[in-house]
Amino acid sequence: MSDTIAWLSKSEGSVVSTSRRWADVIDCSKETVLCQLPQNISELIVGDRVSIEREGSKYKIIDRFERRNIFSRSYGRKSKFLACNLDLLCIVNDTQRLFVPQFIDRISAVANQQRIPCCLIVNKIDLEPSSKTDQLIEIYRQCGFQIVCTQTKTPDGIDELKDYIQTKKDLRFVAFTGLSGVGKSSLLNSLIPEAARKVGHVSQRTQQGRQTTSQARAFLEQSAQYFIIDLPGVQNFGISHLSIGDLKNSMIEFQEHVELCEYLDCNHLLEPNCGIRKAVEQQHISQQRYDSYSLMFKEIEKFSRHD
């Protein structure tokens, strides 16, 4: 063969960041290469498994493998894909005003629908939690959520999270999501110092955080060989792409009471003899969780009426 023919090779890799025309891919040798996006693949997101081709000094993506799951949120009738192929989703909160049940319930509903295991991280435990936060944490603990407490001011404040992640078998992609200001980037920097993510602060006026992560990016934990995806902080998380059935299934504590509903298709809102509403009255189900369910139901119903 002629020496002028460019050397050609193919391999597989994982997408760790994307832009409109390019993607960073970590290949099988753990090297990060910049790849051109092909026109025949409509959208790539962090977590995608791809086949890449090298021609000379340039790389391009030639195929995308099927996704096991997709973590996304809604904007009215439109959805935005955030990451895919997740083995664990960590919902990060803090001990103060950024422990928001409605946000947790929305995230966990999407995770449940996509069969993505999730846990709640309660960050900044070096700050004194409010009594309300303590009560909310206990509600989620009783619902079966795994709770992991963290803080990044001392080395041992991150050990519980490290231990929890490393107990998971065949772990490849872990994603951190949360409201802006809960400390996702600080946690990531503690777990993977070379990530060096920019850290923001919570406004004293609004009690909300400034968003410092504008694009999702995955970082490789070299010793354990899994990726942590730092997702952009958000203030709103739409769930109108879910069905009513998805929502019902996501409410873990509803399952043991639903058989007491008079109607098989009970929506647990206005129907008579509803086992769920009776359980709320008897304090077997949290009023907070039920109110969150009602708001999500109305959001899904609003957009499904126009389909």
C-alpha cells in the first residue's frame, strides 16, 4: 500500500462533554480525544457510548450505541436530554433552605421512570440543619431513600460518599444533580481533585445559588475507573414528559395503600374512598409528599390534554 494513504483505526469510547460540532471522548486507553460530530447522529449527550474513527491526526464519531436510560427534563412540551447510561443519580441538597422536597420528588420521578437508582446527598452538614430539614430527611428515609451526609471542609466529610459509591457493582457513570448552590462542584473537587470545578456561593438576599456549571461534563475517577458527571445546577425541573402512570409508580410509599382505593384507576385526588388520601389523613403518608404529587399530576395533565 502507498505511504500516502492515511493510517486508519477504529475504537470505542465514552462521551464526556459536547458542543454543537464537537465532543470530547475518552477512549479505551483512557485518553481524551476531540471528535467531530457526524451529521447522521442527531444529538450526543454526556454518557453516550460511541464508536470513533481515527484518520491521520483527526478523530470522528461514526456510530452511537443504544442508550440504557436517558435523564431529561421538560420545557413545556419539549424535553432536554441531560445525560445517559447512568448507573447512579445523586440528588444533592444542603441542610438549609436548599433542601427542597418538590425538586427531589421531580428528579426521583424521572429517575424511577428510567430505572436509574438514586440517592439523596445532604451536603454542608457542618452547618446546623434546621428542624424542618431534619424532619424532611426523616420523611425520605422512611420512604426508602438512601441518605448520604457530606461536607467538604474536612477530609473525613467525604468518606461516607466515597464508600457508598464504591459499594456499587459494575459502576460506570454517576451523575450529580441539584439546585444551584448546593455544593455539587465542591463535592466533585473533593472526589476528583483534578476536576477543579469552579465553586459558587449562595446569595444572602435570595438564598439561591449562582450557577457555576453551564455544561454537563464527566470526569474519570482514575483509581476506581468510574465517571462522575457534574450536571448544571437548575432552579426548575419540568416533568411534563412523564405519564400519570410514571408519576404514580414513583411515589414509593403509595404502593402499600393503593389497594385500598375503591377505583383501580384512582388518581388519588378527588375520587371517593381513596386509600392514598386516607393514608395522608392518618399520617401514614407525608402531607408534603402528597402535595408534591398533586402539583406534578396537574403539570403532566395540563400538557397531556393538548397531545
